[in-house]
Amino acid sequence: MRVHRRLVTVVTGLLTFGLALAPPASAQPQAPAALAAQSGFVDQVALSGLSQPTNLEFAKDGRLFVAEKRGVIKVYDNLADTTPTVFADLTANVHHQWDRGLLGMALSPDFPADPWVYVLYTYDAPPGKTAPYWHDVCAEPTDGSCLATSRLSRLKASGNVMTGKEEVLLTGWCQQFPSHSVGDLKFGRDGMLYVSAGEGANFTKVDYGQLGTPVNPCGDPAREGGALRAQDLRGGTDPAAYNGTLLRLDPTTGKAAEGNPGSGATDEAARRIVAYGLRNPFRFNIRPGTDEVWLGDVGWNGYEEIDRLKSPKDDLANFGWPCYEGPDRMRSYDNADLPLCESLYTAGDAAMPYFSYAHTKAVASGDGCGTAAGSAVGASLFYPGEGGSYPDEYAGAFLFSDYPRNCVWAMLADDDGVPDPEQVAVLARDTIALTDLALGPEGDVFYTSRGGTIHRIGHTGGNGAPTAYFTAKPTSGPVPLTVEFDAAASTDPDILDLAELTYQWDFTSDGTWDDTGRSVQHTYPEAGRFTAKLRVTDALGAYDEHTLAIRAGGSAPAPVLEWPKTSRVWHVGEKVTFQGHATDPEQGKLPASALAWQLRLQHCSDGGGCHTHVVSDFAAVAKGSFTGPEHEFPSYLELALTATDADGLSATVVNRLDPKTVKLTFQTEPSGLELTVGSYTGKTPFTRELIQGASTTVTAGSPQDDDGDTYVWKSWSDKGRATHVVKAPPKGRTLTAVFAEQDGR
């Protein structure tokens, strides 16, 4: 007889809506994530009510530490604790805008005996200034004027709260643009601290330090700034930068750890670096029992990478960005004829990725994760080689996620215990904005969703557990409140179990099962906040639970987004004003303090799928303004207004705001030669659509061959250099690059 481990979901009493990247229009929760068919895995919400969680750490004593992007760290006593304590509030120091924020966190290996919590975040000030400087709302971050640095610090714990002052270990990471900021923190088996960071460059253009206002504010040598800061160790004419690198540090001092490959360097920064040539290593992990570091490096327009650093103390690895992406040369930077890349091509010693996948293809054949929304390799985790709760084939597997594709995959280990790129299978689908993976105390995998929840991915031991889900209408209203509950959307992966499912309801979460049946009705006679819970059980005893907040004696407020209307179009650099209000059936017009705004950019692929970047949050205001951001097209803005009444009930409205666009046509003389526009490289003639006022880089690669003839670039029709910046005008235009045959004819 097979024993089925019971899976329990613990959820907070009231969900706070409006914090998710894409809040639902009503107070109904999203359906549970879908897992690999017939796999026996189940995805459950474990905790909710968080604000954009980015990192999750389990302490040895069972506590959970959760970092929120805005700079707040919360601690739960255990998975049954639904009322976390604020361990630390660093919001005054953290720059929380676009992809900047509190992104990395780690507990000391001997925590809580060694009571240190380590944090890595973007500092809310330019170099030489003191936070708060930008106050999380830099007006035009995409034009390169919102300069920032970053911090690695440690915080001392006393129980569930921070004691004393933040101890800053390291500063730097000059960043000109609002993405590719700092990344992750992990401890090695030798107790040394590893730190990753992005290169801080422009993520829509070829950036070698020629962009922004002012140009090259981080002080790099000519043609060695921007993305090429990831190659700074090879520049040799200025101090090394931490951008696009992996550091190995002494956790008590922040200095270079003993044994680093650059330990003999005169430059102190170079002594800390153990790998470089990275674009945005947002998450990485260390393979248990080894010193190997496995990094997920977010790509641009071609590939996502998983890079393997076998021996950080022996190898100073260069993973090639921006000269390489995935296994190939990065065409847009190759065509710009940059000395740091050209010399790397000649040397041929860039480290190739251990595993890479193209944006246009599935990660694993038939995984069902799609390609339309783009790609960005994300959180990762090594599953234990023994003692886990998953089936034996997952022992030693490398788990990794992709943020836009909303999936988690397992790279299964070979006979030697090393994850095998030829054995990759999907583990979970529809995970929604996953930011971190962590191993729970019983061997289950947990993940943070930037939408405000922590999930558990458990396994039922062979029998596929059901997935509980129900709707309730209404979820709030005056007493007596009669609610219709419907569990018809509950499912089971085993088709023979569908007819055998049983349903139990606890309408107030008091531990008493009040009713049975798939569709039931309950009346709440008195005012109050309640949590309705459903348990769905199959014939073999495996079950799942789902909860939903109910408010009797009150109704949710009605937010009204007065301006801008959905018909409002915008261009880059344009000031857009917004205004709104909210009324509550019981409390009347709500004050501005009850309103929260979120500006989001939906970054879409040519296939039509989109993923979300949070641009800015505006709290406790009835009106304000923002500046039209610069970004690649296709993309559009969403402005969300959330109103929360005095009883904690919330509602959200969202307006879509499309940009004005313009088409630029590119030609060559003779026709059919290759040009690079932004991240796109193709043969002419072709047309690219840009947001009005946006700029892009154009490059005429030279020399280039065509049908056996060699051509060298001669001029652009707009008098620009071979590589230069073009701004999209109000109306379309044509740009022509003129080439001459190499013999001058």
C-alpha cells in the first residue's frame, strides 16, 4: 500500500490586491499554477499578502525570512504563521523603481548562532550622494540620467528584529540605467560569500558608454563603458568595476576572500572578482558538496544562459558578454567593431555556457511553456542528492525558472551526479512572476511570486493530488451576507479520481468542517472578516486546500481612474498626468491616503506575448504625473489604481495606455547588405517600429561580404558615424547606409 503524504496550504486571512504585477479586476484569486501532466506535483499558495517579494530564506530553526523589493524584510516564525514581523525596514536607502530594489538576501551559514542577515540592494542615490535622493521616483530613468550605486550590507538579528545599525560591507556598482542592477547572494561551503550583479547598461540599445545624459557618467574609458563594463578586467586603463561580475568575499569584512584567482592584483576590486563577462546574473546557486557556481545569465535578443564556474579559486572565467550571447557572437556588438570584443574574438578564450536556449524555441521539447512572452532565465536551486521529498530521479537535479515563460524546469543529474543538459523536463507551469526558489524544511520547493505570494511545490508520492479551487459570489456585502460557493474548477490529474473527489468546507476557518458538496451556500449573519476554506480529497486520501477572504458587513470601495483615459497616447519624454478617487458604500469618499498607484510597462515580443516591468509606485496621492519611458516596441503602459478602505477591503482598476509609434525604414547601397538596429540585425531593406521620441543605435558593420564581393561602409544618409544613435521623429523616415567595394570601385 502506498502512503500519500498530506499537503497542507497555509494562507493569510485577507489577501491584499493591487500589489501584484497584474492585479485581477475583482477580489477573486488567480487559479493555481498548472504542473507537469501526470507528474504528481502540486503547487499551493503557502503565504500571501506580501509586496513584491524577491527573496526567500529558510533558517535552521524553521523561520522564513522574506525580502520585499521596496526594502522591507519580514520574518515568519514558521509556515503556519500568517502575521509576519518586520525584521528590518531599509526603504529610505533602497531605490525601488523599475528593476532596481532589494534583490539579494542570505543568512549566515550558522544562523541563528551567527546572527547575521546579508542584503544586496540598489542604493537610492548617485555616486557621492546620500539616500534618499531619488525617493524611488526618478523622473526619466530610461534616458540614463538616474544614476545610482549599490550596497552589500549585513544586519544583526536579535530574535525577529534587527538590532543595531546596518553594517555596510561594500559599495559601488555604478548604474546608469534602471535594469541589470545587483543580483544574488550565496554562501559557499567554505563560508565565503558570493555576490552577483548586472552590468547596469541600457537594455534596449548597443551601449558602450556613449549614451545618456551626461554621456558615460561612471567615468569609463572611451568605448569601454555601458555593457562593456562587464569586460572591465580586460580594459587595463581604469580600476575594475563590479558590474557584470561574480565576487567572492570574506563575509565579515567585505574584502577579497583568500584564494581568489586575482589575489595578486594591485587593484582591490580585481582581487574580489572570480568571474566576469555577465549581463544580468540575477540568480545563481552553488552545487552542494562542491565549489561549483551555476549562474543564470539573462540574455538580450537571442539566448538565455546557464553558466558553470567549476573552480572559483582557480579559474577567472570570462563568460563573454556583450561580445557573446549564448554560443554565438553578439552580432549587434560585433558589428560595432569594439576593441574589447575584437581582441576577445581573436583570443578565443571566452567561456561558453553550460546550457543555453534560444528565445524562439522551447527550453525542453513539448514543455508547453511557449516563447511568445520573451525569455529571462531566473531563479535556480539544486535539489538535494538524498533526503528530499521528490521522486528519486530528481536527486541532484538543477531546477531553474524563466520569468516571462512562467515555468520551472529540472535538469536531471547523470550517473556522476552532475546535471545533464540532455535531460531537461518541465516541473511546473504558470508560476507567474517567479523571483526566487528555496528548499523547505521537509524537502519541498518553495518560490516567491512578485505578485505577493509564496508557493510550495510538493509531490504526492505517485498519486496525483487534486487541485482545490473555488469561486464565491459575492465576497463582501451587508449582513446577513449569503454567499454561493462553487468548486467546479477543482481538478485532479488522475482522470479516474475525478468522479471520486470529496469536498469539505470551513466557512470561517475555525477548524470545523461546516458542509460538503461541490456547490454550497452559506449565510454570514454577523459582520466580520472571514476566511472560507475548501478541502478537496481524492479516493486515496491525497488532498489540497484553497482559501478565500470574505467580508460580511461591508463592501469593497469603487476606485475611479479619471485621467488618463485609455484613449490617451504618449511618447517618450512626455509628461503624463493622472488623477483618480474612490468611494466606499459605507465610508463615503475615501481620502488620498487610501489610494495607491502603480505604473507598469508591458514588454511584448513580436509574437504577441508580454511580460511586466513595474516602473513606479505612487502611494497616498489622488493625482500626480510620470514621464513617458523609453523602451523597445512592441510595449505599452498600464496604470493601476488600487483603493483600500478602513476595513482593509481593496479594489483595483487598470487603464492601458498605448504609445505613439513611428516606422523607420533602413536601406543600403547596394541593397541586401546587413545593418544592426538596436538588438535586431538583418539584411536590407527592412522596417523597424519605434515609440515616437525613442532612440536606438544603428550600426553599419564593416567590412562585410555579399556574393563573394567585400564591401566597406562609407557613409550614412543622416551623416552619422558607422555606429550612432537615431531618434524616432514624429513621422517616418528612411535611413540609408552607403557602402563601397573594397577595391574602391
